[in-house]
Amino acid sequence: MDRLPAVLRVLHDIATENNGERSVDARGLLTQLDLSFVSLLATFRRLLGDAKVLSDMLQSPSLDLAMAVDLISALKDFLQEYRSETFVDNLCASIVEMPQSAV
């Protein structure tokens, strides 16, 4: 996600070259990197990022059962928060801005 603007710029530059096969491949990739792709990328980045933090914490040798239950409960609360209109609105706003700043 952090490198998406650079990837889009490079693909755009390659698509405008006079190199036939590379240009066609770049244009094909650009058509696939649409708003739907960016929205899924942003959503999964957020969800999987939070799940990874929990996973890393759960692997700590000093973690006891009570703390593990608290961590899992906190992740459940975050996931509930992700279902709110405010979160979805903020996520949608960042998704719409992303492709425009990349190209």
C-alpha cells in the first residue's frame, strides 16, 4: 500500500513507452489496479495488520492466559469499531484519495 503510488507511476511510464509488449503488459496491469483493488488492499492491510499485532503478542513466552484473553477481546472491539459508519467513511475517503495522488 505504501508503494502503490510509485508502482502506478512506473506502470504509467512504461505504458507510454514505445516498447510494444512491455507497454501492453503495463496497460493491462493498470486496468486491473482499479478502485476495487485499492479498496480491498486498504481494507485487508488494516484488518491483517491488526491481526498480525495480536499474533505477535500471542507468541510472547511471557504472556499468560488472562492477558491473551484481554488481547483477543481488544481485537474483537477493534473489529466491531471497523463496522461503524465513521470508520468506513474515513477508509473510503483515504481509498478515493490514494489513486488520485498516485497518477
